[in-house]
Amino acid sequence: MADDDEIHPKAARGFPPPWIVVERDGGFCIEDGEGLAVAWTYFADDAAARTVTGSMTREEAHRIAKAIAMVPEMRTIIRSLQDGLAEADADDARG
């Protein structure tokens, strides 16, 4: 017998922009435009704890969180570049 997911497949969840970085206790949460968590980066302020756990510094975790939050913007830029290249290729093919 088929399970419910096979009968009623779930739609792929979107992650609407803008994505923002919110500092929480011991980490940064990257939230989508609806306020839902997309990713987390964790840090430890204590150097000894970082050595034991392998955690990042606050600055490292924040830098990575900001980079993750840029993903929707980067996808838009890449799509624009791809569209421009496709248009240029079409123009070249025509003449």
C-alpha cells in the first residue's frame, strides 16, 4: 500500500526573500522572509570551549551567516547573467 507522501506529494517549500541574520544564544539564525529558520551557524565566546567543541568565533559565525543570507540575491544575479548570455547567444545565431 502506498504511503500518504506517495499519494499526496508535498510541494517543495519555498524560502522567500529577504533572508536575514538574527543573533540567538550561541548562534546566528538565518531566517527567510516568513521568519522561518533556513540555517544556523554556531559560535562560542570562550576560547577553551572553541578548542573542545570546534565552534567558530562570533565573528566567523556571523560572516558565514551573512554569506548564507545572500543566497537569494546571488540566485537572482546568476539568473540575470544566464538570461543575458542566452539572449546574446540567440543574437549571435541570428546574425
